[in-house]
Amino acid sequence: MKKKRSNDSPGREKWNKILLVMKLKIMLVLLSCLPISATVYSQDSKLSLRVENASLEEVIWDLQKRTGFVFMYGTREIDGVHGLNIDAKELTVKEILEQCLKGTGLTSEISGDAVIIRKAASQQEMVILKGKVQDERGGALPGVTVQVKGTTVGVSADIKGEFILSIPRRDDIVLVFSFVGMIKQEIAWKGETTLEVVMKEEIKAIEEMVVTGYSVFRKGDYVGAITVVRGEDVYVAGETSIDQMLQGVIPGMSVITRSGQVGSSPKIRVRGTSTLLGNQEPVWVVDGVIQRDPLPVPDNNMSMSADINEMREIASNAIAWLNPLDIETITVLKDASATAIYGSQAANGVIVITTKKARAGDIAVSYSGNFSIGQRPRYALYDLMNSQEAMQFSKELYLARESYTMEVMPIGYGGLIQRLQNKEITYDELIAEYRQMERQNTDWFALLFRNSFNHGHNISISGGTEKVMSRNSFNLQQQKGEAIGNDMLTFTASSNTTFRLGENLLLNMLLNGSVRETSGFAYGVSPFNYAYNTTRTIPMYNEDGTFFYHEKSGKYSTVNTSNNKYNYNIQNELDNTGNNNATKTFGSTVDLRWKIFTDLEYQGLFSYNVSSSEIKTYATELSFHVTQTRGYEYGVVLPNSVEELASQLPFGGLVQIENAMNRDYSFRNSLVYNKTFNDAHRLILQLGIEARSATTNGNTNTRYGYLRYRGESFASVPLSYVQGTVTRPSTLHEEMRDNARIVDRKN
């Protein structure tokens, strides 16, 4: 047997194992370091980065996480760098940093795996610039943008037009001042620390055109008195019709609103007063088409009753259907030259409106809305007596015994004395009622009025190609008037589509429609007049919650009685009388333009319009108005009594309905020759023919025996009124009346 070598001893074998383990650990450490070194970016490595409105510090942290570079910088040096918008694709870190640091006075340097950001050697010094921006009249311009050209460094002027900007001291600094409606200015900075800038208004010279409805002229080529305004310049939020917005806008034109009710149409006078057919209204022309009143009855028609004239106060007019936000321009032809275009109907003036047309471009959706809140009337706005003052005045008037009558002051101290003399009340009761009336102070304005609320919403959709362009608009307007019960709701829609059928042929199609509903008052019911003229000693309600009635003379009573005073409560009248108006319109127009030659154009137009209007005015048997006709209070006489048989309206109330349906069309053909000679002389010749037709069907009907609370049915009544005269349609009722007279004589 061989002996073991001395070097194979157990101690040496142990050391060999230890060395082997150390070698394995070293290899593992080296292998673990290999992935780390693989993720370290070199200076030439490229990456993509996209940030919006970020600060420089946010960009640095992002780059440090993604690249492994160590960034070294001063916090104060980078604090002022904000609003960075970077969209880098496959750029090095150095290139990305150059975009971020452009114009900031900072520079970057890469050394190994470290990125150092510091001030540039030539741009270390920063200067604080203070300035003020004004307009040509010396007014401050808040919100002006002040920016260092070519950089993202900039500020906005405050409410006083002042700004403070930190900029590097360099010779190539240019400041850019920009503001909406002002000309952009670029000012080279010369090292000053204060700066005053005056900005000029940006005025775009546009050649003003005059649209007469038949033709379009340059203003210098038109002879006559005209006024042209843009629709956006006269628009008033909260108003629903363009005629309500023209007040005080057109020189020499008066706009008078005769009623305070919501939805009432103002009276417009362009050329004073005309007696032609009793009509004083101007002619309205929209996109070349003459508009007609839905209720074409001459103004101030003496043949119509006062009630009919009153119920027409809130009826719509010729342009109530037109959305004010669709109007492009308004041209008012004010002198006699308008009659050369439209004939004798233009004697009162002509108002020509053009609407917005479709334009090519991407589809655009626009919404605009507005709302307004108005304050209801209050006693603090008027110099009126309260209850205590009214009672003291009535007492002094009675005690003076001068020109005092119960007609002047029927409710007050004199009325209490009269009841005392008639032994209806005792002296103690007189004092108690006097004190109660002193403390009454009924707030009629609070009971009959509210804060008005108007809101409107408009949506327009436009766009298209050069060959097909379209514009559509939808408008909703609601008005809740100050007087409770006076409301209006209007919805309009319009569509305008233009087809370009070649270089010389243009076809324009317009569609429009509207629905308008208005509610108001009738038969002399006026909440404001009542609240303004009625003493505050009268309550609206009794202590048990029922209506408190006071006597009122029945001025329109048809019954010959010694006492024609009846019970009256204003809220009862508002509940049992009313005026409702509903108007619907639809219009369509096709307009064709064909440029035959350079100076010769064919113009063709066809339009068709239809409108319907219904006005409903009613008074129930519970109203004061019907009580005057009936001759006695509702429910106080027995059936088949002498009073009932003698009454002209023993059952029900009355309703007046006026309907009108208008249909009109127009067809026009014309050739227009427009030639300019030697850039100095222009010749315009127009030859055409037009055919128009307008048809109106309508009726006005008054029915008695109206039972509003019984399904709006009608009861049989003995007599009815036609234009103020009394007719007897039934022999039976005539006999009943004669028998009642005989019985009355016997009694």
C-alpha cells in the first residue's frame, strides 16, 4: 500500500474548499453587475419624451428615472422655469435639455454619468423689468401677454396693466406684447428696468355694403338715407325679438312699447305717421322676402272693440319668429327712395335684415346661453302712503268736511263713520276696525309680482365643403314677467344650406320655423295699476283664507240698476280672466345665382311662408267683468227668479277667439349687369319681374255661456252681443224677459 502524500493533509483540503467558495462568490458578484451596466445610457443614447405645461424640475426627475444619469443643479436657478411643452422623439438627453433650457439663461453639461445644469457664463445676470401697458386713451389694459420672443418666458399684465418680468441681460432680447383687439407689438429691450407701452386698436377696414332686399350696393354707390348696423352690435341678452333691441339704436326711428306685458310687440315708427290704410308700421324684409303680420289688421282700427285691441297687445308681429342670433346685418331705408324699390307700401320705411349664411370649414358646434333676473316693484320705489298714513288722511279729510265724498275715499275713516251712522257697527267696533286697518299694510306688490326670470339657449351647427355648406340653429327663449301670470315661451329653428354647382352657379336653400306661446291679462285687469292705486288698508284674504271683496263700480254694466257696484278682488280676477296667444310659422326660400358672364348675373328667388295665430281671451262667471253683464253677484239669486230671467247672461261667462291663417309666396326673376369702366365709373342695370300673393283667412268670434270649469263647454243664454249691439236669437228667451218685466211692474 502506498502512503498518502503530505500535501493531501486534511488542513490543506479545507483551505482548497474555502478558496473555491470565494471564487464562486466573486463570479456571482460580477454577473450581478452586468445588467446594471446594460441600463446605463450613454451620451449618444436616444429616447422619446412628451410633457405638457411641466416645470423643469419635473422633466429632470423624469429623465433621471429613465436614463440613470445623476442630475446636479441649484434649486433656486430652475424654480422660475415652468410651462414647458416638449414633444421629443428619438433625441439624446443633451438635445432634450437644450429645448428645455432655451431662453432661460441656463446650460447643461454631461460628464460621465452626471448632468450638470448651471447658469451660462455669459448669461448669469438677470434683470427685473417693471412695466405698464395702456391704450391710446391712457386706459390700463389688463391681461396683456408679455413674452420674451423665441422663449416660453412671459407674464400677463394685472388689472392695472402692470407687469414684472425677470429676463437675462443680453443684447438680443425682444419683448412681444399681444392682446385681443390690439395690434401685436415687438419691442427690442435696451437694458432699461422700467417700460411703458401704448398699444393701438386693430381696425380692419371692411367696405360697407347696403342690402336693399333686391340688390347689394356699396354704400358710396347708394343714394338715400340709410343706417346699417350689425346684428351682434345690437343684441341684448334676455330680449326675444330684434324689434325690442332697436330702441335708441337707429337715429330718427322711434320704438314705443305700449304695454308692460311680456311678449308685447313694440310700435316702430321710421318716417313718422302715415294715414295710408290706417297702417303706420314699416315693411320688414328678411333675406329679400317681405314679411307679413300674422294678424294683418290695421293699427288703431276704430272698428274693433277695445277688448279686441287689448287682446292683440301680446300677439306676435311680422318678425317675431326670427332668432336675433341669426341676424348678420340690419339696414333701415328711411327716405322716399325706398318707395322706388318697394312701392307705396314703403311709405312708412323699410327695415331689411340679412341672416348669417353657411361657410366652408370643419363642423363647428356653438352654444350660447344667458339668463337674467329682474327685481319686482316695491313700495320703496314709489312715494305712496302706508295704512296708517292713509287712515289718518281719510280722518283729516272727513273732519275738515271739505270736498269729501264717499266716491273719493269709500274705504277708510269716512266709511267707518257711515257704517256707524247706519247702526251697522258700534263705536267700540269702529275703533277696533280703525286700529286693524291702520296695521293692515297689505303689500300688493309682493302678492301680485315676482322677480322676473328670463333665460335663453342657442345652438348652431355649421360647416361643410366648398361645394356643400350648411348652417343650422336652434333657439329657446322663456320669459317669466314680473307680474304673476305673464309668461312667454318661444322656440325657433332655421336651416341654411348652400350648394355650389360649378364655378358660376350657386343655390341657397333656407328653412325656418317657430312656435310662440304667450299668456297675459285681459278685460282691464292690470296688476300694476291696481297695486299702485289701491289703498293698503284693504286685505287680500279674510282671516279664514277666503278672498276679501270690496265694492267697485261696474262701468261696463248693461243692467240699468240704481246700484251698479259689485264685489271685486284682484286675485279672483287674475284666476278667472286671461289672454292666451299661440303663433306658429313656417317659411322656405330658394335663392339661385347664375353668373352668365363676368358682368352679367341671373338672380332667381322663390319663397313660401305660412303662419297661423290664435288668440283666446276669456272671463268666467266668477269674474267681475261677467258680473257686470249678469247684473248680480254669482250665486245670490234663486233659479228661475225674476233677476235670473231678466239677466242677459244668467249662466256661464264669455270667451273671445280670434284666428288667422296667412299664406304668401313670391317669385322673382332678374338680370343684373354690373360693369366698372376704367376703375372710375360703374354702371349697374337691373331688369326683373316679381309676382307676389298673400292670402289671409280668419275670424273673430265671441261666445257667451262659457263654462271653463265644466270642460270648456257652453250653456244656452238668452242674449248675445255682436259689435256692441244686442240680438235676441230665441223667441223663448224673449218671452221670458217680457214676463219678468211684467212681474217686476206688479211688484
